[in-house]
Amino acid sequence: MPYRPFTDQNCSIAAALEIVGERWTLLVMREVLLGRRRFAEIRRNVGVAPNILSDRLQVLVEHGLLRRRRYSEHPESYEYVPTRKGVDLNPVIITLLQWGDRYATPGGPPRVPVHTTCGHDADPRLHCSHCGEIIQNGELTVRPGPGATAGQLAEGVLPRP
Amino acid sequence: MPYRPFTDQNCSIAAALEIVGERWTLLVMREVLLGRRRFAEIRRNVGVAPNILSDRLQVLVEHGLLRRRRYSEHPESYEYVPTRKGVDLNPVIITLLQWGDRYATPGGPPRVPVHTTCGHDADPRLHCSHCGEIIQNGELTVRPGPGATAGQLAEGVLPRP
């Protein structure tokens, strides 16, 4: 790998990006989660070079976000099906979509998320599991967790005053 | 730019990643949103090469996610303050943290999000703004929005059956 790894950060954000932070990877996951699971279909929609797509799909299979399923024997052809680990990326992709809708898509939202359970536009918001309220941006901080290093424990609650 | 751009996708996810999808960028935003705003401090925590950090900060300032503020005249020194556009990346970073906690941090969560308004662990979840329920992963689909292309309009609701 030509990159400097995100080592020694003991950070779940860095650890997640080590798996899904490569260029194109989240766009490949977008396609699979939208139901497009065949190589040619993903390649066409993402506009990625075939060798890069092969690499990204292989990494996603190795990390257990996708599994390969054969859908044709002659010729031998496979599609890529998201696992639970892959489906659980949905909140990351949806929050990116919302940020892009707001700040990077001047022509208006190309796609609107719909909550299949109730059938309406979802406009998903993060809520606090304790008090139930919508978490406004800027209302979150972090405390050291059970996996914190000594240095992170010493930092205490961030952001510092 | 040495990369092939994410052009012609008419997608808010791709448009967002065009701004924040470069390697290191979301880790730089993590630091700033945790309250670490000075170059040396960010560099130490992220472990990024100085020239790459300079580049990422400049891109974030150009795109309006950060602004530079002078905190010392002699020597002339600046810190990087998140704008509203930058703070609004919080849901992306928090959902990445949650995915990393679940799948990529075997030692347990290094940091736990706290809702400052109620003072408790937030365990943030996406809720549907229409019905108010937690959106389970797999319960979202998309419909064409006001910015959809003719091709996206023809696709209708995804994922297709």
C-alpha cells in the first residue's frame, strides 16, 4: 500500500476510514446499497476504471462488507451483495448525502431518502438515545471510552474549554 | 489534481466526497471539531506529513469549512476554526465513529459521544422526521429529487426489486 497508514491513533473514525476511506470505495458501497450489484453496472454508474473497481471490490470482500455471489455459470459471473457490516454503512452514506445536498449540489437534491417502513420522505436526523431530542450540530462532545489509551483518558472530555 | 474527478454522477454523496473524501481530510476535521485548531497540534494527533496537512487545510478553507484566525502576531500564527459548513460534517464523523466502534476497534470504543444538552451518552441514532421512529439499516430507499437528471427520474425508486 503506497499510503501512510492511520496507525497509532486509537480512533474509530481513523479505523473506519482505513477500510472505507479509499477514493471510490464509498461510491462503490453507494451503488451496492442502491441495489446495483454487478461489475459492469457499478463501473458505469461510478465512472471508475476497471482495475480500481476490482481492487476496491476485493478489499470490501476481504473486510467482510460484501460477499461475491455467482449469478451465471456460463460465462462465470458474480454479483456483490452487502453483508450486515456493509448495510451498516448506510448512516455514513446518508449523512454524506445530506451534507452534499446542503452544500455541494446547487441544482437541488438528485435523490431523496424515503423511509420504507412508513413510506414517507425520511429527512433522517440524529437523535440522542438518552433524552430523545434531535442532536443539533455542535451539541456533541466526547468522553474517553473503555478502549481509551492513557493519553486519551488524560484528555478527559473534549472539546477542551 | 492527479485524480479522476467524480464528474457526471449528479450525486450529493459524490459531490460531498469531492470536497471531504481526500485521504486525511476527515481526520483533520475530526481534530478541529474536537477543539484542536493549531497546525502542530493537528499534525501530531493525525500523524500526517506537514505538506499534506497544509494542502488539506487550504482546501478546507477554500471550500469554506474552516476559516483561518490569527492568534499570535510575533510569530505570526493561525488557528483553524470550523464554520457552520464545517460543523455540519459532525453527523458524518459521528456515524463513521459508530461504524468503527462496531467493526474496526476490537479494544472497545476509544471515545464515547456525549450530548452536551442533556449531559448523557448520546448513542446517536437516525430517526425518520415523518414517523419519528429509528431508521433501521436497510429501511431506507431513495426517490428522484428536484435535482434529478432525466436518467435518474427514469430509474424511479431505488433499490429496484
